[in-house]
Amino acid sequence: MNTNKKTDAYEQITERIIGLLESGTVPWRKPWKAQTGMPRNLVSGQCYRGINVFLLHSMHYESPFWLTYKQALDLGGHVRKGEKACPVVFWKQWEREDELTGEVAKIPMMRIYHVFNAGQCDGLKNVPAIGETVTTTPASNAEAEAIIDRMPQRPEIKHSMAKAFYTLALDCVWLPDRERFETVNAYYQTLFHELTHSTGHPSRLNRPTLTETAGFGSNPYCKEELVAEMGAAFLCGRANIGEAVLENSAAYIQGWLQQLRNDKKLIVQAAAQAQKAADFILGIKSESATPTA
């Protein structure tokens, strides 16, 4: 089995995220606009998941529809000359038979595809108007509350604290009182962050980055914190919450640049775990531990 392509794929995606950070953009803190909807493939209609959501959103196109060069041709259109594609990752299960036992093992392999936004193409047939793609309700407290209320096995949520945090031992989310937040949406974003942490509890997803990492809450650049940030971003997208809780400070960006340069698999793996966490909170059964297009 050739693992070089797998390593190259991780490196390509990581380098793209590093480039965004170096330009001052933190992808997981740049929520998509509510009126465009989640990024999806124009042909299949499937929404992109995991790291693909952040990669595609960072391109800043109005349309949520993406497709390959060949798909554009199949739809009677074409990609305009000089347009640049965006890479997306796709996981495929490769089967390998053990020579001694005859047992077949399925091995997830990551591959990179390149897609273009519908706004980069001419002549495409039957592209829905942007307004028709929105299936969620307008941003509202009720939408965020509904997500919280429907969370399976939800931990206890307590207020009147000086800061927001999650405790694994007590399986409890602690928050300041709602009125202490600058905005209502900031309150929900913070709560989504802590609820994402709680999905790592042994009774839920049993995530090693939470259960096997001591003092995860004190290290803002550990993998578990990245999972929580991305998970909160997925949930905010579902609730159409589009404002940032924290500014993209230089120190914050430099901290993540250092981590990503030291671990080429960090961003893809964290996004996959964040997607699983968001799916758990939303009551969606994840088909796989790996992100798919």
C-alpha cells in the first residue's frame, strides 16, 4: 500500500489552512452567511462535511454550490479560464486481504479532489437560485434553544459562574449568566463550544482528546480545543448564528500556526471529530468516523 499519497493529502490541506491563518483568517471562526446555506455539491445535492466546510467557505463565494470540472461540462457549462479550484477531501474504503488469515480489512484512504464554485462557471443548466437553497429558519434564539433541547444525553448546564467550562468528572457545563454576555448569539456560541467538549465523555463518544488528556481546558491550542471550536462552528451554522465570539488575535493565530506546522494531520482529524460531535448533539447518526464530501 502506498502511503505517500495519503501523507501528501494531509500536507496539502494543512498548508492551505496555514495559508489562511497567515493571511489573518481563522477558518473555523468565519461562519458562512445564512442566506447561502451550507456548501454542497451541485450534482448530488449532498452537503460537504468536516474540513471541507471550512475550506469551501474560505473561498467567499455567494453560491453554496460546488462541482468538479467534469461535472460542469456534463451540465452543459464550463469553468471560466483562469479560475482556481478549491481542494476537498474524500474518504474511500480500500479493502486489503490478509495473506495468512484471508480476512478482509477496510482501510480508510484520504484523497483530494478539486472543485469549483457555480459562480466560477458559465452555462450551467438548472442551478437553483441562492434563496431557494436555504432550508433552515432565520437566525433566532429559538433555533439555538431547539438544538440544545434536543441534544441526546445532554449534560447538566449550570450558570452563575465567572467563566465557561466543562468538567469531565461531574459531566457538567458551567456558564456565566446569560445577561453577562455581550450578545445573545455569543452566549449560544459559548454553550455550543462547551457542549461539544461534553460529547467526548465516555458515556457519549468517548473521545480520547478529552478523556485521556489532563488539563485540556488550560491549553487553548490542544486538539480537543480545536474540536470544540469547530464543533461550535458547525452548530452555529445550523442555527444561522454568524458572529464571532472572539477576535482573531495575532497571538491566537500564531499559536495555531505552530501547532499545525508540528502536526500535519491535526486539522483534518480534528474536523472529523468535530463533525461527529455536532452530529451527536443534533441527533444525527454518523455513518463514519471520517469526513466525507
